[in-house]
Amino acid sequence: MENTVEAIATNNLLLIFAAIAITGIVLGRLSEIIKVPDVILYLIAGIIIGPAVLNLISIQAFPVENNLILTFGSAFILYEGGREINLKVLNKVKLSVGMLATVGVIISAGIVGLFAGKIFGLPIMTALLLGSVVASTDPAALIPVFKQVPIKDKIKQTVVSESAFNDAVGAILVSTLLGVVTSGHLSIGKSIEELVVATVVGVGVGIVMGYVFSVLISDKKWGVFHSYAPIMSILKVALAYEIAVLLHGSGYMAVFIAGLIAGNKKMFGLWVPEYDFHSEHNFRENIGSLCRMGIFVVLGTQVNLEALAKYWAPALIVVLVLMFIARPIVVLVSTSFDKNAKWTFKEKLFMMWVRETGVIPAALSGIIVSMKLPGYEIISSVVFMTILVTLIVQASTTKFVAKKLGVLEEDNNDKTKITA
């Protein structure tokens, strides 16, 4: 029985879980000691234990397990990010968020694509496809960093909301360009229709799921499941994601909106009994930690060091273009229209610096690699160089840069104390 295909697959899944959990716990503790964001250590560990170095775990051989970890992990972290958002604060910066998540993605894709085409000698559509893959920021990378670094609410919620909404825009842009590269036809109308449907359905499903589940675990007469609040949080994420995808919407947007509603349930007069609230909170913290470990260890195992070794120099130049040319232009353009937000120059500088790349670009890159499109090795190398550089350089320096620019939450508290 232990040698059947099912038994071997089960054993492999248990082995993967054990390896990720042990690696995550040890490195999580180490990150606390050396004051480095844990996601960076998880990513490096994944590279070491993966096929690139020690070959202890080859998760590419288990596509179902791989997709489960990346999809559910990203969805849950995005849900947690939504819970961190204050609707009153978000309302003040909604124009900036909207611009960053739409126009910003297109500007990033265009600038990076044009430079990549020149640097690698790629056809224009393939180069723009590359630019589109790395154009969206990643909530799975940003949210864990912001949990460790207390940034001003306005900035944190703008950047986290941007990363939630721009995933859908980035994915649709990639799917549009994939259609052009494979068939040679471009349909602007169809792309806009896809974006509208994905957004409306994702937001709609998220609102319904977020509100219904908040009612079911509340202290109101319909709150009959409040003692199962921790389990309901997992169920909420799974159902919001799957129902949105089933209706051709954005699953990631649905879970983010569900989290947004759950995190602001007091605005709707909904309260969770105190014991169940703490129980759910602790449960979500642990599941979130496990998802974070799984995502970044798995991403590390997928880094192709051979392709990186071949293309590292031009790929690094493309990443620098993204960080120091595309991102600053995106922030300046997107925030210039939002007078109500009253952005300071230092706040804009900080937003230019935080644009980590992670799960969604890696997943999109995986689709392109599986299709073996012309230039797929170059796209894969640039994507993983972007993940490595933005996580290792930007995530690890977030606190330092925030302190220098005076955008840490504690800075406000200090000022308040002084003026008081």
C-alpha cells in the first residue's frame, strides 16, 4: 500500500510540509534575532534546498501541491492585507490607489518592455509581455514586511491596496499580450471587458462573502457560528476565491475585499464575542505565518540558477530600470492627480522604494515557461532576478528608508509627545 502512486504523493506532500515548516520556524526565529524580514530568509532557504543547490525538494515535480501552496497562500495573505485596511483612510487615497493599480501597471509594463526589448533584442510584443509580468507589486511580499515595520497608515494602506488591485490588472495585461504573441491579434475591447468583469465580479463576491461571514460570526441573532470563527476565516477565503473565479472574476480581488469588509465590520454594527475574536485572531496569525513560509520557500525552489547565470547581467539592468526609472515615474504620475491625499515629497519617495515582486509575477512567469514561448528563459530569468533583488534589497531596507524619510508610525507618536 505504501508504494502506490497515491501513497507516494501523500508522503511527498507531508515531506514538503515538514521541510517548509521546519525551515520556516528556524529562519523565522533567526530573522527576529538579526532583524531581517523573514521572507528574504525563506526565499534564500528555498534556493538552497531546491534543485538549484542541494536538490532536497523539487516541488516542480508536484504541480498540484505547488499550485495549492501558491494560490491559497497568496489568497490568505491578501485576505489578511484587506483586514489591515481602514475604509476611512482608504477613502482619502482612493484616486492614488486607482491610478497606481491601473495606469501605473501600464506605465511600468511599457517602460520595462521598451528597455528589455533593446537590452535583450526581443520582439516588441515579447518585450512588453516581459514588462507586464513584472509590472504588478506583490501583497504577499509587502504585507509581511509592513507587519514588522510600522509605516504611517496612509502610506501602508495605499501601497497594500495598490498591490491587491494591480494583480488583476497585471494578469489581464499578460493574458492580452499572450494572445497577441501566440495568435498575432490584439483586441483592446476584449481586454477592457475582461478587466471590468474581473473587477466588478471580484469586488461583488468579496463584499457578499465578507458581509455574510461577518454576520454569521457576530453577536447578532444570525451569528450562530461565532464559536467557529477561526474555521470560518479559512472557509471565507476559499469560497470567495473559488466563487469569483467560477464567475470569471478576480479571485485575489475577491479575497482582498472580503478581508476589507471583515476588518471594518464595526462600521456595519457587527461585533464578534471577545473570546472568539481572540481565538480567530491567533488562528489567522498562525495560518498567515505558515502561508508566508510556504510561498517564499516554494518560490526559492523554483529559481533557475542556470538561466540566471546566463542572463544575470542584462536581467539586473532591467530590474534597475524597473526600480529607478519605471517606479518613480509611476508614483509621480499616479499621485499628481490626487490633491486630497496631500502627499509629501518624502512620502512619494518612500512609495517609489517599496514595490516588491513575488508570487503573482512568478505564477505568470510559470505559465509562460510551461507554454515554451520564444524568449521564455529570458522572461523567467528577469522575473526571478526581480524577485530576488526587490526582496533582498528593498524589503530588507524598508525600515531604514522609512526612518530616514520620517514615515514610521512611531515618528508621529514622538512628534505628538513633543508637541503635547
